[in-house]
Amino acid sequence: MIVLAISFALLLAIGAGGQRARAVSAAPNGWYWPTGKVIAAPAPGWLQSRPTQYKLGPAWHVAWDDVASHKAGDPCYALDWGVVVLSRMDVSGYGPGGGKGGAMVVRYDTSDGTYFNALYGHVVIDLKKFKVGTKVTPGEQLCTLNKYSPPHLHFGIHLGTGNPKPLPWTKPKFVSTVSMLMGHTYDTTKTASGKIVPETYGFTDPAGFLLNHTPWIAPPSSLTTPSVPATSAPKSSFYGRGLLSPKRPAGSKNIQLICQHLENGKWVKKATFFATDVDATASHSSYVATAGLAMTGSWRVQALAPGNMDFPARQSGWAYLTIK
């Protein structure tokens, strides 16, 4: 496969307070690729036939083997906001010479709500920093390549949040090989057209997946109360705006303005408007939404950044206005 000519500078210094090294730039669609470069699909090594490499018989590789110009000690990065679901240094097959070595699995989310587990294999992990449950940030350095020959990252993507499970046609001698750490498959399955193909147990081409999806954006650490006018006319447009940090790419659209109307002494949600992030300062973004409310009376408006199963939602305070 041709490696696309996109590589990222690395920030290698560790700052005060124990800040971890990270990749400086994301790919055009928002992901930080695991070794700092974007590749074309299908990923090198994906479903590669390996008829004699493994003891149990012929197999197919279910990951990307990134072997391009790497050396032991090279860093590997978090794709996006995620959480570590497995982190070990004793996994058979991932160490030098095929012995025991490091493997990490991190759960991520996409902008359309597709969760997936990403497997990083043939690596050295600081197990004190990256335990199960550790939350990671986009471009954060997770691990380094070990001395497997040749040094390379084994990178797999498994759809969903669970562990791959044997299927009805899994042969008994292969059942124990099916897990989120699996690097290859021995089994086959039949397509609707009758074609025999490798059974991937939910693993998918990593390059194709990342190129065809965009990352989820985690809620900001701070979100100010929206600024709105004190009064507005019915159905007239007005702006709701505020600040958030850390700064995010201009054009991001996951901040919502929740509008509630006062009815019989109770606040009732009546409308939602979506804001767009724009550059504000070196460390903050500004969110801006155009809103318009038809009903007269008292209203209140709140900014909301939705969460997911790993990162809780962030809410601002309430701003008040009157439509008259």
C-alpha cells in the first residue's frame, strides 16, 4: 500500500506537572493516527493470508501491520478521546521473537455514535500511567514500539464495546483464540453469494474505518453561560454565544442551546439550537448559535455538550430572556 504523504511533528518534551508527550496535529478528518501518518485503505496486512506462520494452521491477519521505517521506541498515539479497557505487558505473541509482550486496547467513539475498540500490539506500556479505566486525550502518547523484529505496530479495530465471541461455526480448536487481543483468524464463513471468506469476528480494516468516519468530540472542561439579549421579539433571530476550553477545531458542532419556556410555574423544554465553534483566543473557542423563539413570555437558555458512555455531559449555567 502507498503511504500518504502526511506525517506529524512530535512534541517530545514532558512539561511540568507530568504532561505526556503527544502528536501535534490531527489528520484532516480529525483522527490522530496511531503512528502519526495516514495510509490508504485497505491497510497493509489486513486479511493477509498467512498459510504457514502459526502453529494451529493457515490464518488471515485481522489488523494493520505498520512496518514502514520504524524502530524500537517510536511512539504510538491515542486516536481521540477514549478510555483504556485493557493494558498488559504479558500477552503471548506480542513480544520480541513472538514471546510475551505489550498490548493495549482503547475504546473510542465516532461522531455518529459508533463505538469501537482499538488494539495496539508489539508495544511497551507504562502500566502505572495507563491502567484499565484511564481516560486518554486526542494525540496523547500511549506507548512505544518494542523490539519485535521488525519493529512495528500491530493495530486492529474491533466494532462495538464488547469482546469478540466465538460464533456457531467457530471450530472447537480455535475457540480460545477469539478475543479482543486476537491478531489473526483461522476460521472462514460463507457470504450470501456463497463465497468463502475469512471470519473476522467483528474486526474491520483500520484504514478504511478511520478514513470513512470522523471522531466524537468530548465535552469541554469549561463551558460558559451563553450570552443572550434581555429581550427579543417573537420569531426574531438572536445570537447565543459563549466560551469553551480547551480550544477545539473551528467548525465543530456539538454544543447545543437548550431553550425552556416558563409555563404555570415550571420550566418546559421547547427548542434546541446547534452552535458552531469558532476561534476566540489561543486557549478558548467561542460557540455561536442563531436562535429564534415564537412564544412570548419568560425563557431560559443553557449550553449543553452531550457526553457518551465514558465522558459525562457538560452543562453551562442558565441565561434568561423575555420574548415580547
